[in-house]
Amino acid sequence: MRLGINLGYWGAGMDADNLAVAQEADRLGYSVCWAAEAYGSDAATVLAFVAAKTERIDVGSAIFQIPARQPAMTAMTAATLDSLSHGRFRLGLGVSGPQVSEGWYGVKFDKPLARTREYVEIVRKAMTRERLTYDGAHWTLPLPDGPGKPLKLTVHPQREHIPLYIAAIGPKNLQQTGEIADGALLIFPSAAHLEETAIRHLRAGREKAGLTLDGFDVCPTVPLALGDDKDLGRLADTFRPYTALYVGGMGSRKQNFYNQLACRMGYEQAAAEIQDKYLAGDKQGAAAAVPEDLIDQTTLLGSVDRIADRMKAYAEAGVTTLTLSPAGLTLDERIAALRAGAEALERAGLA
């Protein structure tokens, strides 16, 4: 199992620290450094900056939002980043959610699976550098009865095949991801529930495409808090606001994919209470309602030895790249957590 690092969003007040974290992950031999975007910093600019300041670590978008860019633009960006990074770019895509898609980008959040499939097909076709034509339900290239003509990408990517990942949570999205992508970006992964909530759906998609999970990258993001095993409650409290935000406040009451995931893991009552309180404006109450067990199952808490044991469980569950989000109020604390992750991987015999 390999390790990754997730920098989250740029502009959150830790930008200089984030670069130092990426550089330390590069030095420690981490496999990939991911950057996110929502409606603040864009991931492409951040990844270009990080790639210029590192040497070996891959840089990946987790995610480029599908409603934010036309697919040909994404192909251009991927090819450019792969060239600038000397073959170190990984393309992560996702549909975002209805609030961001419709509120920020003005793009209707309908038929997300079909849109994703067409998007991936166009991106991959564009990056082959053949003349781009496409006739789908959501995109037609070139537009008919106009001056447009089939064009081909003028930039040569460093590699013929840039790894393509999709952020997936729901069963149907996971199955399609297994069918059309090279990897899956997961969130809130519980090793104990990973087979039922994710792996079996990915496997079904691979089988539909005549493939197996061999070579497919199962890549969940897991927050990490280093500390004493006798103090797990306090460590878990670090991630209460984070869990409450996603389970309670992401999307709408009808369309919150993270809330639905918590329900599939057996936390229906808690998920409902968290959402009720969060949407009523009681963010502290929502955070307090998050079960400690839910946090412990979906994060890495405690000593290096405890983290190593949890890493073994993730590897046995089918994770191939474990992306860490190290917690800490200072750069030194985040670096210590990053180093603990690398040490735990070695102790687990997974390096």
C-alpha cells in the first residue's frame, strides 16, 4: 500500500505550511499529493506550484469539478500539468454537488452519471491527440451547422496514458467508476465497511468492463491525528466539525451523499440528528452528535503502533493508496503526523 497526502483547499490560512508539508511528503517517499477545489482556490494552479517545488511525488486533482470546465479544457489542463511535472500528474474528476454545480457554476445537476461517462470519454479521446469529434446527449463536438471543425490537442502529454480517478460515494457511481476509471477517490472510509460500501461496487464495474481490480487504485482520504492511545476521545474531537460539516451540511437534506454513506454504515439515527442540527444552524450541536466510533472508524487516531494496525486493516480491505490529511495546529505538528504516517506504514510491513 502506498501513501498520499491531501492538502485540501488553498487559501485556508496554511498555504506556506501546505507547501512545506508537500515537500516533506516528497522527501519521505509519499506517492501522491492531492489538491482540492470547491468555490475558492482552483486545483490546477496549486498543483502547478507544488509540482515546481517538488521532485518525485505525483500531483493530483482531488478533484477537478466537472461542471467547472468543458471536457476539452480539462484535457488541455491535464496534458499541460503532465508535461510541466515531467509525467507526475494524476487527473481526479467529480461532479461536485447540486449546490455548487447550480449555485456557483450555473450548471444543472442532472444525470450526473451519464454526464461523467461522456466527460471521461471526451477527455480521454482529446488526450490521444486524434481530431476531436463526439456525439452524445450532453456534448456534441463540433457543434452542428456552424463554423466549428474537429481539432486535435497540440500539447504532447509526457505520458500516453494519464491516470484518471473519479470521486465516488454512491453505489451506482462507484460501479461506473470501476468500469471507466483507473482509480476511485473515496471519503469517510471505514475498513470494516469498505467491502460493502465501496469495493463490491467497484469490482462489479470492473467485471462489467471485462477487468479485475488488479491495477485499479482504491484511494481513500483519511484524516490523521497523532497522540496517546489513552486520549482517543480528545483526538476524535479534532475531527468533529469536519465530520459534522459533511454528514450534516454538504448538499441538501434530500441530496447529501455523505449523510447517505453514514446511513449505509449503520449510523442512520446519528446521521439524521447531525443533519437536523446542522441545517438548523446548530453547528456545535451537530458536532457533538457525531458518534466517536464513526470518527474512529474513518480516521487514524493515536500512536504510531495503533495507526499501523489500522493501516493493515485498510490494506486488507483493498486500499492501494491511503491518502492522509494530517491534523495539527502548527506546521511542526503536521510534519510530525506526516512522519508518523510513513513510520506506521513501515511498522505495518506495507512500505
